[in-house]
Amino acid sequence: MNKLKILVLITTLSFTLACSNDDGTNENTETNTVVENNEAVNTETNQTQTVTEEQLAVSSETTNSNEAFSYLSKIDIGANVQLKYNADISTVYNQECRTLSTSDPLYATEEEGANVKLVKTKINASGSEYVVVFSSGPSADPEFMFYKDGDFSQAAFSISALHVVVTGNGSIYSSGHTNNMFNNRRKFKVNNNKLVEVQQAHYYVGLKTKTLKAITIYGSERLSSPIANLPKDYNIEVLLNKRNTSLYLIKTDFGLAGWVKLENQMYGNNAIDKLFYAGD
């Protein structure tokens, strides 16, 4: 009997231990399953975040690539010249003046140049109509000439620029490095057939370039309180130009900002690369 009891006890104990191990294995398996599921959830979350970041990147690139006044129609003249206009209040010609009918008041002979009659449009929706003509100029001085419709004896006003925008809401915008020191962005109104510039605090330059010689930048427009001495071939960004002056606000490669004055800028600036007078 004792042997039988001992055998039963051993059998019972072995079964209990086996069940205990099975439960532990199941618990471990469930735990592992939870961990794996968590990893799967994290993986899915990371994938979702990645897609979102990519979408944001694409969205950002799209936003940055949107050009100003993209809602307007445009005419490209060659590779670098462009007119934007409001198609709702415009008549498009886009024809070289030498190919116009000889009865057209803007007809020009071959010798008179390759002017282009672009559009007839309004500066504002309720105002007068103007015919816009582009001229490359007698010595590569591109300009947009505005003739009041019906009076073609001479242009009412003209704008030296490579890009002109006539929004139709009363404003004209221009940009381009021509007859100026840099790509100059300007805004105009028209009063009594006269072009009036909307005065800005400063002109934006936004030119990343380098110094051609050692220069000093200053903490004021009076060129007092030196901030830094910059060596030749130093990377800079020209941020602003004080309107109608030779004063420029410079940002150093480190991030300091200060003023510098260019001497004889119209006759060959030798201090800052790519900052030069384009024109006669």
C-alpha cells in the first residue's frame, strides 16, 4: 500500500507540475503575442507617420513652387520675359509689331525693332484700357510700354523690367535685373495716366553671394558701430537695399546682419559678387 500511495503521489505531482509549465508557457505565449502585436501597431503607426511626413513634404514643395499671381494668365516673350494679366478684362494680341497690318498705329518696320503688341487690358476693372507693348530697347534695355487705347502717339508710361503683372485691381507689379543693381521687385498705381510707385520701406534683394574683397558691416545706416570685418571670398546674403541709395543690409554666413555702402556701384562694384548695374 505504501508503494502504491507513493506512486500515486508521484504521478499526481508530475501532472501538477506539467500543468503548471503549460500555464506558464501559455502566459509567455500570450505575453509574446501582445508584444508582437504592439510591435505591429508601432510599425503601422510609424508607417502612417512616414506617409504623413511625405505628404507634408510634397505639400510644402507644391506650396513653395507656386508662383506669385498664378491665377492670372501669362504671355512668355523668349525665355526670360513675361507679362501676366487678367484675362477677364483683356484682349490678347501677342504679335510682333512688324507683322501687324500697316494700318495699325503700332506697326513697326524691321529697322524700328522687334516690339511685341501683347494685350489690351485695364489697370482696374472700371478704368481706361491700355495696350501693352514690350520692347527689347535700342541697346538691350527691355521695357513694357503702356499706350492709352486711342492715343498711340507716345506711351502714357513705361516700366523697365523683365516681368510685369497687371492684376486688373488697380496695381501693377514688376521685377527683373535690368537698369538696376539686382532683381528689383516694385509695385505701382496709375493716377491720371501717370505711373506712381508704391513706396516700400526697403527693396528686397535676397542675393546669396560672396565678398570680392574685405568689407566691414555696420550696426546703423550711418555706418557707425562696426559689427564685423568680413574677409575676401566670404559667403554672405544681401538682404535689403535702402531705396534710392547704395546702402545694403548684409547677413553673414554666421547670421549677423549689418549695413555696407557700395562705392561707385554703377561703374563696377568691386566689393560684392553678382551685385552690379545691368543696363546703360
